[in-house]
Amino acid sequence: ESDQVHLTDFRKFGIMFWLLTISCFVVYGCVLPFNNVAAGILLERNYYKSAPSSCHLLHPDQCTSGYLQNGTNPSLDSTGALCSIDPSQAPLLPSSVNITSSASDQSGEWDNEAYVYPNLTTHDVQCSDPFFSSACTRDYCSKESDSTERAGKVMSIPYLISALSSPPLGLIVDKIGRRAQIASLASGLLFIVHLTMAVSHSSPVLPLVGQGIAYSCYAAVIWPSVPLTVDKKFTGTAFGVITSVQNIGLALFPLMIASIYKASGNSYIPNVEFFFMSCAGLGVLIGLLLNRLDRRNGGKLNGITSDDESRADAGFANVEDEYFSP
């Protein structure tokens, strides 16, 4: 009866398991939720920045381009000369719009009968609506589409690195151990990545390379560490608990990010990146504590588990021998 496993057995797990769980909670919180909003961050930071505030349209209450603009509506600076807009900046939008379907015989394609915006903002412009994409702000929507495509290509960097590096990283960890140390270094790299994204406007390629490396290294060590912190008979329960806690974080973090985004005036930079940075920083602190406790408890996390003596100390037998031998 003492060998039976119950759901409440998670109360028997030691401090090292719970530190691993908290580490998983915060570190994955600055990786996977970041991937969800990375397109918005990259557009705001690099590929579709706000239009120059010093510029204005010649006709602020008219469409900028499209079939509702028969002439031109250029962007001008304070001297009346043509405004220089960087390729990474969005075109100017009309300050106001008041147009009904009677303005065009192509209005049947529009999503609405009337477009009345006394103060038109970027959040009002829906480029999926032909009114904006073809009739009134074609230049804005066209550039947004190109910028989104460019950001999408850059966003693939962490996934590509993870896909290519995860198998060799797993092999390296099997050979050298160092799990708690690598987890700490990966969290530190994530801290640097998000600090760079928050305070710099340099190319995002290098930070996203760092994100991919950090994510791959962390994933290669966190999951093999779980069985080393609990008794063998609790391994499945331990994985269930840590996965549950991880998913709680993945459910909560997007809500927190949305709140930060709204409180920051619908802006990701820098406060959302500061949030990711704080998660990574907490991951570093937990990693340092894990390393300290691991040294006191025989170095199971940083040891080489393929060594027979280490495996015996961890309380494990060879799975293949146990289940498949005669």
C-alpha cells in the first residue's frame, strides 16, 4: 500500500523540484508568450515605426492614396517641404475621415456604410477592409503588409535554431551534465536579449538568434532535470505538476502582457520587454539557487546521468532493461 501513488504525493516533492517548477514558469513565460506578440514588437520597434510627428498632410481630412484620392495628398514638414519618411516608418494617416458609401460606386466592397472618424488613429485602420486597403489609405496598408511579411521572416529565427540545435544539445547535455548551470546561463542570455530589445533599436536578428539559442539550451536541460529531483515512482506525477504550472503561466502571462500593453498607451516598447526581462532575471536568480543546492545534494543536476553510479544514486534503473528484458 505504501508503494501506491496518489495525486497528493506532490506534497512530498523537495525544494529542488519546486525551484525547477518556478524556473520553468518564469523562463517559458518570457519565451512562448514573447513569440505570440513578437510580430507586434518587431513592427513597432523596427519595421513599421510611427510616422514622424513633425510631418503633416497637405489635406489632413482627405484620404492619402487610393481611388478616393483623385489628386495627391503629400506629407509635408514644418517648412512646407516634402517630409522625409524612413522606409521603416509608417506613412501618415488623415487626421479625420467622414466618408459614406455614396462617395464611390465601389463602396459595395466596403465593410461598412459610413466611415466617420473625427480623430483617426492607427487602431481604427483595418487593412482587411477594402475601404482602407484600396480606397483611402492604400499606401499605409500596402507598407504594413510588406512590413508584416518581413517581421514574419525574422520571427522564424528562434524556431529554426531550436529545430536544428535541439538534438545535438541534448546529446551534449547527456555527455557533460551541467543542467543547472546551463539553465542559469540560458536565463542570463534571455535577460540580455530582452534588455537589448527594450532599450535599443538595432536589428532584431542578433537578439532573436540569442533567443533561439537560449530557448534550445533551456529546453535541453529543464525536462531531463525533473526525474533527478523526485523519487522514481513519482516521475509521472512530477512531470504532470510541472507541466500544469507551466500552462498556468502560459495562460496568465498573455493577460498580464495585454494589461501592460494597454497601460503603456497601446505600446509594446519598452514596458512589455521589461516584463520579459524581469522574468528572465528571476530565472537567473532561481538558477543560481539551484546550483547552490545541487552542490549540497551531491550534484545530481550537474552530474552526468549516463554514469552508472550517478544513475544509481538518483534512484533509477535502466528503463530498457526494466521493461524489455526477459
